[in-house]
Amino acid sequence: MTNSDLICAFCGKEPEEVVSVVNAVSVNAKGQQTASAICNECVELCVQVIGLQKPEWLERHRQFVATLGK
């Protein structure tokens, strides 16, 4: 799968429309590989939803993100 084949499974945007698309490949119970992707915009939306549902998680997430730049 090339970068141009990636489409966000959540919103349908292509790499040219967003900052980044992350691809994940998994193997199902039948041994078949499946691929899906998610864009940075949908990841941000997921973080917001989880933050609303589990506010205590949000501070841990902020701390984790802060370590990425070090």
C-alpha cells in the first residue's frame, strides 16, 4: 500500500487533505491482512471525545504529548 492509497477510515480524507495519515495493518482470525488508516484530524477529535468522557485521562495524555518533543 502506498501513501497515495491511504484514506482515513473515519472521515474519508486523503493524505493531501490533512497533515498526516497513520496506517495500521492487522491480521484477522482467518490470517488475512487488513489495513485501515486514521488522519490527524480524526485523532484530535477522538482525543476530545475521550477527554469529555474521561477527563482524568486528559492530563495523562497532555503529559505524554509533552514528552514527545524532548
